[in-house]
Amino acid sequence: MRERLSSPLRNLLRSKFVQDTITLQAGKLALTAINFATFAIVARGLGSEAYGVYRLALTMHGLLMTLNLTGLGPSTITRLSEAIGGHDRARTRDLMGFFVQMSLIVALIASGAAFTFGPAFAGASYDNPFIGELMRLYTLILFFRPIYNLSLIALQSTRAMRRYTALENGASLFEALLKIAAVLPGGGPMGIIVAHLVAAIGRAGAGIWVYRRLQRQQPEVLPTVREVITAARRNSPRPYWRFGVLLALDKNLAGLYTLLPQQLLGMWAGEAAVGFLNLGLGALQYPALLFSGILTNLAARLPAAAGSGDYARLAANFRRVMRWIAPLAVGMYGLFALLAPVVVFVLGPEYVPATQVIRILCLYGAVTAIGGIFGPLYRTLRLMRAILAVKVAALALAALPAAWLIQTQGAAGGAWAIDLVYAIAVALTIGVTWPHLRRLAELQARPVGE
């Protein structure tokens, strides 16, 4: 009996997908510990008012980046995985060149807008131009962060998950130490923003070093840094931009689900209320990291599986993933809701109002954990137009009740507003995506000529 049970387990553990997922999840556990410790120290060190100022600067940056319609991150992961899986070195080079090309353009445009309009917008919205000054400085990371991100994408696409985990955790630890060093001597919000910028520069350097080592080991599929830069100078964006724009619209619309409640809360309830809501959203990132290993793996594996045309197997495997994710998400976030007072106790007594916010947002956490695995699926199946319609419909349906909740309940209302819009969006997304995959699987299973 024991042998019957152990044999399937051994077979399961031999799977490259399972091994990669275990590696990623182990790394995410370490990352969760690093980030939570930093989060607690920064929140306590700044205090609720200064923490709200810092988070509003990041919110302004987030709103500015909703205008970025390149969709570079998710489109590059999908396409680069396909190109590397097909051993198409020329396409890999051109895709990476396009990524560099578009990243530089975005950085120039965004920083120009931030330096021109940032303080004036912050003064008009929050009566605090200093928030705009912080946003100006923070936007400079756009010149460095894409280099690190492209290195992670290359590691992910080549399924070098141990190096991916090592780079991500090492870079996060470096940034955490910089933030702690900035806040302990009373550096305030400006000190934390400077820490972000220095960390982005360090991440870029580490990313280049790791990529060069990877490229020397896999020269048959990966271009050199020089080749990528040459492709960035010579590439035409025409073959790549349409899919990226659709993905960017998808990502940016989803980003508005949390950014707009924060913006309205800042205008109607002040910086402290924004700080409580942001603290809740920040706290929810840590249990979310426990699911991110699966998402990272799926983002690289689903395009390769769909490329083989075996939709029946893809549907069966996806169903198995759902059976694990759904109860795990409900249990994990239910437990986190119970632990909310402990989280707030670590941060300090002035954050007690955030306890209710964290508990309310646990619903958002469970919903997005379940719905999140459909993101790689609908990108792989190229259902972007239907999903964009879903995102707009969810925003429209939730708009009026969300505004009422924020006006009447403050930070707690902002949390309920985020729960509402995500619940609608995820329900509609599942309703569009899963039946489409099931139809493809059923068509494949029919005998020829039926």
C-alpha cells in the first residue's frame, strides 16, 4: 500500500514543472519574510501620515503608468517563451531588442511628464506639492528597472528557476536593507524613494551580470547583450506592438481597480486614510507571494503547451491546478484575516484602524488568487479583446457603489470597493475563458469527420 502511494508521489516530484514550482515557492517564502520585515519597519518608522505621503507618491506614479500601453512585461514573457521553446534565436534577439527599445521610450516620456506636471497635480489633488516631487524622483527608476525585468524574463523563459529565485531574492534583500537604512535615521518619505532608486540601479547591474552568464551557457538560443542593443536600435516595432497594447490595456484597467479608490480616498478622506488602505494592500501582498510561483511557472509553460496544439491536455492540467488553488486560497486568506490584529500589532498602535481594512481585503486576496491563474491562460488563448470588454464592464458596474462606499466608510469603504470590482471582474473572466478552452478541448477530442 505504501509503495502504491509513494510511486505516484515520486513520479510527481520528477516532473520539471513541479520541481520548478517548488523552487519558486520556496524562494517566495523567503521573499515574503524579507518583504514583510521591511514593510513593518518602514511603516513604523515613517508613521501613518508620512507613510500615506509616500504611498500617494507611488499611487501618482501608478496612475501615470496606466498611460503606458506597451504591455512589455506579459507580452514578452509569452512571446519569448514561444521563441526560446522553438529555438528561434533571431526572434528571441528581436523580441529582447524591442523590449529595450520600448522601455527607453516609456522612461523618457514618463519622466518628462512627471517633471513637468508632478508637483502641480499633487498640489491640486492633495494640496501637497511635495508628493509630486517624490513622484518625480521615483519615476527615474524606469531607466533601470526594465534591465532587471528583462533578465528575470530570460531566466523564466529558459526555465532557469533556481537562478530566477536567487536573483529575485538577492535583489529584494538588497532593496530591503536600503529601505531600512533610509528610514531608521529618520530619512522620511524622501529617504525611502532614494532607496528605491539606488536599489533599481543595483538590480540592473545584477541583472546584466546574471544574463551574461546565462547567455554564455545557452548561446544557441540567447543573443549577447551587444546583439540585443543593436536590435533595439534597428528593430521596427510593427510586428510586436499590437499584442502588447492589448495586454497593456488589460493590465492598466486592472490597475485602476486599486488606484482609483486610493485616489478618491486621498481627495475625500486625506493621507492617513490612504495610508491605512495602502497598508492593507501591502499586507495582502505577502500571502499573495505564496501563489506567485505557480503563476510564474504557468506564464512560461502555457504558451509552450498551447503551441503543441494539445488543448485537451491543457484543459485537464488547468483543471487540476484549479482544484488545488481554490481551497488553498480560501484557507490561506481566511487564516490571514484571523491574524490581522497580529499584523497591526507589529506595525504599532497608530495603525489599529487598518485591522478592519486588512480583513475586508482578504476577500480581494482570495478572489484574485483564484482568478489570477486565468491571466496566463487568456493571454495564451489570445482572448484579449473579450477580456478588455470584461474589465471595462466590471469597472462600470462597480463605479457608483464603490464611490458611495468610499464617501461613507473611508478606508474600509475603499477596501470594500476593491473587493467589489475584482469579484465582478474575476467572475466575468472565468465565464469567458474557461468555456473557450473547454470548447477547444472538445473539438480536439472529436473523431475526424464528425
